[in-house]
Amino acid sequence: MTHPMTHPIARWTRPVALAAAAFGALTIFSGSLVLFGPRAAQDAAGNAVPFVVIFNTAAGFAYLAGAVAIWRNHPSARSIAIVIGVATLIVLAGFAATALTGAPVELRTALALPFRAAFWLVIAWALGRQTHAA
């Protein structure tokens, strides 16, 4: 049974919700290690940009909220996905500006941020298509 404000659950949403939850948990774990963990974890992060690490760690909690909303077929799921995707693009712009100043940065961050943004924006797009198809 669906909530009056929801639409039928598409088959793809449950696996995506699980992937988003795992992504969120791993993001919180890895970011927390860099921020609060042992020196070895901080050293392993290399030239991590602090505001990116802080954002990603906080975003991990939003990933979990998005995962729950997707799983429950909640009407806020699409908005959460859009906010995460757009916020990640804004952080990507800040990261790019930092890199352009010549500050040392990690290549993996330059690759991960667009992937994270695309992950959530594709989910938002798919949820929008699902809403219009219902």
C-alpha cells in the first residue's frame, strides 16, 4: 500500500536506496577517520582539502536520509537527492578554485566529487521520471 502522497514503488528504488545507504555509511566512516582518526588515517588522506572532507562527512548523513526517503518512497526523496547533488557541485567548484590556486589536492577527490554529484542527480532525475509516469 502506498501513502496518499506517494506513487507506486519502482523496482530500482530499493537497490538504489541500499547503495545510497552503504555509500553514506562509508562516507561517514572514511571522513570521520580523516577528521578524528589516528595520524595514519590522516596521512593516508594525502593532500585532502579540509572543507571537502568536512562537507563529505556531513553529506554522508544526508545520504542516509536520502536512502531512507528513497526506501520509503517518500515524496521528499527527489528533493533530498537534488540538494545533495547541487551542494556537491558547489563544493566541487570550491575544490576546483582551490586547485587552481596551486594548492596541493588529491586527484581522487577531483574524480570522486563529480561521481557523487552525478550519483545523486541521476537519482533525482529518475525519481522525477517515476513521479511523472505515475
